[in-house]
Amino acid sequence: MLRIRHRCSECGMPLERGDGYYLGPLCINYGTVVFTFVLPVLIAGVTAWVPLKIALATAFIGALLLPLLLYRLSWSCWLMIYYLCLPDELHANRSENCDDLSFEEEKRSQ
């Protein structure tokens, strides 16, 4: 559940591109959980729509479980954003004079 493939099963394109590449999915996952779940539940507790103890317990449990459930989705969103912003990085779009180090490593390993 908490693993992603290192390469695409269809085309072999590297999905994990090096150190620090996990920070994008981490930010997406954190932002999604905080702003769509934890914050609204806490606001509901503070404004007395829900008893505060129940709101705190729900927010705590959600903050622990939702990142696990959204892990793969956050990676998918990150890859979509990355390749939307940098389409030349896709295997099909890259040129011969590509300066991406992970592509260079791939060439050396073949």
C-alpha cells in the first residue's frame, strides 16, 4: 500500500526520480488532509456543530489514517503536475540532448 513502482510497467519510464522527489507527494498529501478534513472538523468542533471531544478525536484519527489512504493518489497527482509542467521530461518527448541525469543513468545501464 505504501510502495510505488520505481518504473512504469508499460513503458519503463522512471517514476521515482531521485532524492527529494517524494517532497511533492508529501505536500499534496499533507495539504489535502489538513485543508479538506482536519481543518473543517476542528472548525465544526470549535463552533459547537459537533462536540469538541468528538471533533478532536475525529481529526486525530483522520490525520493518521487519511495520509495512508491517499498515498498513491498523491503520487499520481504529483506525477501529473510534474509532467504537465515539464513535458520534455516524458520519455516520448525527450530529445537526444536531454540533460536529465536519471535519463543518462538509464542510458548507461542499457
